[in-house]
Amino acid sequence: MNQIMLYQDGAPGITGVSNVFIDSFMKDANDAQLKIYLYLIRMFSANMPVSISDMADKFNHTEKEVIRSLQYWERMHLLVLDYDEYKNIIGIHLQAPVADSIGDPMVKPLAPIVSMVPAVSERKAPAQKSVATRVAPEKPSYSADQLRTYKDKEEISEMLCIAEQYLSKTLSPNDLKSILYIHLELGYSMDMLDALLEYCLERGKKEMRYIEKTAMGWYEQGIDTVKQAKEGVSKYDKTIYSVMKALGKSGIPTAKEVDYINKWTGSFGFTMDIIFECCERTVLAVDNHRFEYADRILSNWKAQNISSMREIKELDKAFRNKPKSGSSGTGGTGKSAPAKFPRQNYDFATLEKEILSN
């Protein structure tokens, strides 16, 4: 195909866009995210303020969509957001896109270039937590009217078509709500949804609940691009299957088992050595319900603010030295009889009965 020459007639107002942004960041962004970022660059060039409501009106988006787009670019380290005491956005610091020697974007935050303060600050508490916590937002209850409206949007219609092709079925209303949640709330682009569905189907998982949970897991791990997804999948699989193996499990993990492991490594924040220690104790103690059993141990350690193997050993030592009920601790040989599994300050037999009863 012949090349097309570009010409500039006259001297119109021009907004400069970084080549690094075009080469490395633009391809993974969705329509709303691109519009918002380019608009910010244009307003910065003109030294003009912006507001969430103005951007929503200009591009026919909801204010929530605008906020999600800003948070997306913050995760890409192209801007930093300032919040007031009510968690409303009051400042936007634009960052210079930077690439490494081979052209890959660098995810290293830079010093602020400019602060852009919204013209209007909506004084109300937000419905969701700050994105800095990396906790997936709650799933909204979409109304029938909303579902019909969203289905008419070209981008969402294409995403639903992709999902139906992967899942080989017509999507149910609940399936549709899950796809909307993944796209609108978690900020998944078309390419990201494609990578997500491919990942789940490769593991024999077509249940929308599993797909949704996986999307939430990626979100909380900070996976926002296809490249990050591909790089993170191997690490994600390695962690999941390492814990499965440590608990004596084989085969494909269930959604519930994945949820447990994500909780231990995510919200609990335990390192792998602590999790493997728990797995070892669990395998020695029980043959069944091992995930539930391990979860109770780790929940107990979390409640006691355990964060290292040294603290676990100190806890074990304190338990061993604790006098047993009904005994002075000096009878017989003068030593307390060793517990069957003296590594924690709870009764394993009682714990197993409680798990089985549930």
C-alpha cells in the first residue's frame, strides 16, 4: 500500500503528545481513558483548570467513568492524584512518559510537572476506597435500563461478542453484569478481557464467577495491561500451585481454593515461608479440609500480628512454656508432657471438629 504524506497548512493550535505515550501506552488504553488523558494534556498546554463534571459532560461519560480513567493513568504512573479529606480529587500532577532502552514503558514515578486543580470539588464521600489500596471495587447492581443502555454502546457490544465466542453460549443477564463490572469497574480493555478469557479457558474454567474472581485478583495485583497479565500469570500460577503442592493437592485449583491463597498472600500479606510453614503443620494434623484448616491457622496468626518466622517460633515457645490447666507443672518428672503438636495456642482436635461441623 502506498505511503500517505502528511501536510500542515496554516498554524493551528497544537497539543504535543509524547512519542513514548503513543508507542507504549496508547495501545492498551480504552476509549474513555484515551480521551481523558489527551484532554488533560490539551488543558495543561493551555494552562486551564478542569473538573470531573466538565470532563464527564464533554465526553458523554459518567463522573465515575472519568474517575476510573484518571485512576487508570495513575496506575500507569502517568499522573498522580491529590485527594481532599472527603476523598474527592482536587489535584492532578502530570508525569512525563519514559521508556527504557528497548522501548518498554518504565513504571517508575517521576517528580510532578504540574498540578491541575478542578474548578469544582464535589464535597461528598466516595462510594469506593482509594485505588492506592488496590482493593477491587464492589460490584454494582445494574438495572435493566442500564443493561440495555450499555449493550447499545459499540465497545461494550464488541466485548460481549468476544465473551460469547469464548464461552460458546449466549450470555445470561448475570453474565452481562459480570462483563460490565470487569470493564466498567475494574477498567479492563478489550485486549485485557481477551487475555482474561483465554487464561481462564486454558484452565478449563468457563464459569463466570471464576472469570470475575480472576479479574478481581489481577486488579488487586496491579495487573492493568496485557503485558503485565502475561508476565504475572506465570508468577500467579507458580504461587497457586506451590501452595497446592504444599497442602498435598494436585490438579486444577477450585475458585474457592484460589480465593483462600489470594487472601493469604494478598489481604493477609503473608510471605511464602510463613504460608509453607502453615501448610506443613496442616498436612501433619489433618487429611481432609486442609484449606479450611490452614485458613484458621493463618487467620489466628494474622489476628496476633504475626509477620515473620521468628515471631512464630516465639509464639510456639510461649505456648510450650505455658502451664497446663489443672497442673502445677512440677508433678512427676517436673516437666510438662509435650503436646502432640505444640506449635500454636489453640487445640487442633477442637479446631478440626469445628471445621467439620461447618
